[in-house]
Amino acid sequence: PDNGESTIESRMRAIFEGLTKEQLELIAGCAHNTGFNAGERMFREGDPADTFYVVRKGRVSLSTHAPARGSVVIETLDPGEIVGWSWIFPPYVWHFDARAVDDVRVVAFDGACLRGKCESDHALGYELMRRFAGVMIDRLLHTRLRLLDLYGRSGDS
């Protein structure tokens, strides 16, 4: 962007862009800074999903277990990207594993806190649902492409 904003700041801003000052203050009340060391697991598929993260520094891999293949990386997320959408959709469990590829710094958002605020402020709930549905669609499309890479056969007509 022309104002000197970095790509990372631009990506981080996109998920919150257009929210009111009051909505941003509600969301910020559920957030804190934290980090993970390189190789550290952030969450495991099937565990309760009570957080989402915005990556500030480092990279995070999302993976799943594939029979006869072991852990398969589905996507690697860079600074500015969202990690986790499962906190907003029942039954609130992780659908993938996440691991810090290198040292990672994130803004962590408490999902239960945000769900409560969404119940009290339906306009905020709608906006977050709409935005996280977009994140989900992007992830599903990326996963589809990854599966085509893994299982597609070249030369087939």
C-alpha cells in the first residue's frame, strides 16, 4: 500500500477492516500476545478449539494424518494470516494440527470470550462469522489443490 504499510500489517488488518471502533475494542478485550518455539505444536486435531491466532512473525504449518502417509502438511501460513476457524463453529474442535515451523509470535484470541461477545452483539457475530467463513473457504480451496497435487495423476485424460 501507498502509506508504507507492510504486507503483514495489511493482511492482519484485512480480517478486522470495516469493523466499528466499539467492535474492535470488544475483540481486543479477548486478545493477548504469545508465541511458540520452532517445532512446537500449537494444537492437535480433535482437541477443543478455544483460540484463534493472527501470525505476527514466523510460519505455521497446518497438517492432517493420512493413512499410510503419516502427517501431511496441507498449508503453511505466513505472517498476517489467521490460524484457526474452529473456535467459531460447533462442536469447537480443531480439524487440523498446527505446528510452529520456526519461532512464531502471534496475537491469540480467546474463542469463548469472543463467542460470548458475539451472542451479546449480533452485528459483531455476523461480521466475524462472515469473515471466518471466508477464511474457511480459502483453506478448503487450498486443501483441494493440495489433494490434487497429492493424489492426481499426470497424463490422465
